Amino acid sequence: MSYYQRHIFFCVNQRDDDTRPCCAASGSADLQAYAKERCKELGLLGAGALRVNRSGCLDRCELGPVAVVYPEGVWYQVFDRQDIDEIVESHLAGGKPVERLRLE
């Protein structure tokens, strides 16, 4: 068994040029912090459970902000705290991906 049941990564990459969009410019760091706090409030974090992390570029910048949940490999486009709440409650706590936010 993996150390964590699920692991969600939020791209917080900040580009120094304007050649491509970046997730940081779309507020991804705040969304990641909110997701971590929300999971902490619900007692979902820790060994054998869940980890919420920041990541560098996940190379889906034009769709950002983006997050990915492993081990399932489910990618999300996240716009606001309501989206985070839905992902936390449905997927991270309940195991059911949120189809309306899912990226292929």
C-alpha cells in the first residue's frame, strides 16, 4: 500500500515571461492553501490518508489553474473555493471524481 491513499498536486508555477499562461497568475497558490486547510479541518490529512501539495509546472498551463489526484491520475481545472469543496468532499474524502471539473 502507498504511504498516502490519495495525493493531490496543485500547479503553482509562476512564469517570468508572457509567452504562456501560468497557474500562479490564476490564483492557484491560494486554492492549494484553501484545499489543504479544508482537508485539515475534515481530518483527512496524514499517513495512510491524504496529502495536499504544491507542484511546479504540470504543463497544462492554458487550462489552469490545474490539479491532479494520484493514484487515479484524475486532472482537474479548478476555478474557486466551491470547486475545491466539491473535489475535497466528493473525490478526496469519498473516492468519487467530480466529472464537471475533470480534464481529459
